[in-house]
Amino acid sequence: MNEKLGDDEFVVDQDDAMVRRAAQRYGTVGAMLAGGMLVFDKLLGRKPKEDAAVVIEAASEPGNIDDNGITLVVDDTLTVVSPPPHLRRYDPNTGPRIVRKRRKPNPYKGL
């Protein structure tokens, strides 16, 4: 950071560097898009929030759900249990559960 620059000059220098980086990485269209986004940001007049990081302390170390599974007590009469993957039962007629990623068919394939 250049200490001789004022706040406004530093922001302009920072914005210019952002547009140049977009131009290097994404070409002319990237630079135009980055510049447009900076203009919208200035028109809306938003300033970044400077909130402190939130730190939450836990009562104990987190459990290993891959080895132990998860047990949640909802109320006195209802408890939800999810066993670890290696202990899950499966239907002998269908075999083990296989998770597959859904893919959209490519309409342009083979053209």
C-alpha cells in the first residue's frame, strides 16, 4: 500500500488493479464486466462491513460421524439415528446402496 496516496486515490488504484487483473485473466469482456460491476458498486454507495470474526466455542471436540454415525434427540419420544456408512443395512434383493451423480443429457452430443 502506498502511504502517500489518500483514501480516494487508493480506492481508484485498487479498482484499476482489479479491472487490469480481470483483463489479464478474462480478456476485454472480463475487463468490461469488472468495470461495470465497480460502477454499480459506486452508484449504490455500499461500503464493506468491517465486522469482527465470530468465534463459537464448543463444549467438546466434534465427533467423527464417518466412524460413529449421528444420533439426534428431538424430544422425549423421538430420536433420529443415522449409522455410519460401513454399518448401514441394505436390502439383500437390491444389493448395497449406490449413489450416482445425476447428469443432464447433452442435446448437442453427436451433432
